[in-house]
Amino acid sequence: MVNLLASVVMAFNPITGKVATVVDGNTLVVISEGDTYQVVLHDVDSPEPGQPYAEEARMHLEKILLNKNITVELTGKDRHGNYLGCGVYPCVNRFTSRTCAKRFSLGIRKMFSS
């Protein structure tokens, strides 16, 4: 019950801060009011480190968000203790996920078609 309540409260907890690091294709480190948040973007799927196109995904997200001020809504935590975030503003999630998905699906299709 306490975890459920914490998740509900956190769902209404937007933070605004600067993207200090892009860890991978869907994970950011955001500095907000002196606090550090490692945020996994809930609506962005990307290859895990070590998988094909993982570095390209990280570099793409870095190009869009590194050193930018953003607002992200924290919706909970994952099993590793990372914050889960959605609704990155300025609005880049739809652009990021569609562009990355298209690029990666094309790359994977090309990779397996040879």
C-alpha cells in the first residue's frame, strides 16, 4: 500500500533540470536543484549497452538532450533504483522514439538481409 501511494505521489512529481549525462539510448542523468536523478525514459525503447546500435542510440539522444534544460515527470522507480520518467519537455519523446525506432529497424533489417 505504501509503495502504491509513493507511486501515485511521484506520478505528479515533475522535475526541471539540466541533462548532465546520457547513459544510453533511454537513460539520462538530470541535475535538478542540486539533486541528481538517473532517469529511464518510460516511452523510449533502445538497445542495451553491448547490443547492436546501442552506441548510436546513446549518441542520438545525447545530440538532442545533452546540456539542455528539460522537465520530466517522474512516475516511479525501476528494480535498479532508477527513476522512471515520461513526458520530457521540450517535447522530444515522440520525435526521439519514432526517429530511433525507424533508424534501428532499418539498420537491423539491413543487417539481417545480407
